[in-house]
Amino acid sequence: MNSLLLHCRPGFEGEVCAEISDLAARHEVAGYARSKPNQAYAEFVCTEPGGAERLMRKLRFSRLIFIRQWARGSFLALPETDRISVLQEALADYPQAGSLWLEVFDTNEGKELSGFCKKFEAPLRKALNKTGKLVEDRLKPRLLLTFKSGREVFLGLAEADNSAFWPMGIPRLKFPREAPSRSTLKLEEAWHHFIPRMSGMHAWRRR
């Protein structure tokens, strides 16, 4: 569990790698960033034990620029059947989680996986509740499972108060009937996105 998975808008993988590499260097967390064009995510692989968690605790998510969502963990291969048992076994070394989000990447392939995630979430949540691996507690880390495909998933953790407000970091906004144009949604998204970040910057400056 020593890698950071970093969601982003497709095409901004290079910017994410540059941003996280710079921040890691400033906080003396050794590692390297890697990505592929238009895959909508990058990874930062830490080369020292506990590096991913230490870096997340040193950084405020609200101050990141190109990163939509993040989680520390690792990728896991899944079988075609009995995925839940494999996930439970892999999560045995993970701490108890206070919430569960199933996510995908912001790509065409990711959108095709959304239906699978919706169907898979209920039985997975039930199994994790039964074993005590998942409880409703905002003080505990959030379990973020990001599916790259039906056969590969990133098992991630992030603190609820230091990660995105929405799954994948993308706000799900409803278009009001009385709104004059779709720019209304852009304004609302900007409000949700930038106001918390500006508040975080002002708080940081006061320290």
C-alpha cells in the first residue's frame, strides 16, 4: 500500500506527475511518478515504507491543482468470478474503513464500467459489513475501490476530510429548470470546487 493513485482529467497526466513530484520532493518523500497519455490517472510510487500515507498527511487535498481524487494503495488482479472473496482476502491487512466508494476513471472505458460498479457495490458492501471491515464512521479512512476493468482494481484509502467531495472528484450537479443556460452548472461547479480551496489557502496563510 505504498502508491498514490491520482485521478485527473484526460490529457493532464503529465501535469499531475509534475505536481505530485514537486510536492513529494518538498516534503522529502522519495518516489517517482508514472502515467500514460489520456488514461485519466497517474501514479506516484513511493520507494520508502509508509511514504504514501506520510505524503497524504503532509498535503491538503483542497490545495492540489490538477488532481481530482487520490488514494493510497495498490492494484489487484481479479478473477472472472468470486471477486468478493479475493477482495476480502486482499483487504485483510487494510484498516477498518468508515465508508466505501466504488470509482472508475474518466474515460470511455470507465463509463462502461459504471453499470458494473452499481450492481457490484451492494453485495460487496454487505460482505464487508458482515466481516466488520466496513462501518459507518467519518473518523475512519474511506475505502476507495477504483476499477480499471472488471479484472483489475486499485484498493485505496483516503481520509474523508482530506479527499474529494464526490466520487472520482467529479461533482454530480442537476440542471435547474429555471436556469437560463448550461453555464449555470459551470458556475455551481466552480463554487463547490474553488471556494473550499480558497478557504484552505487563507487558513494556511494565517498559520
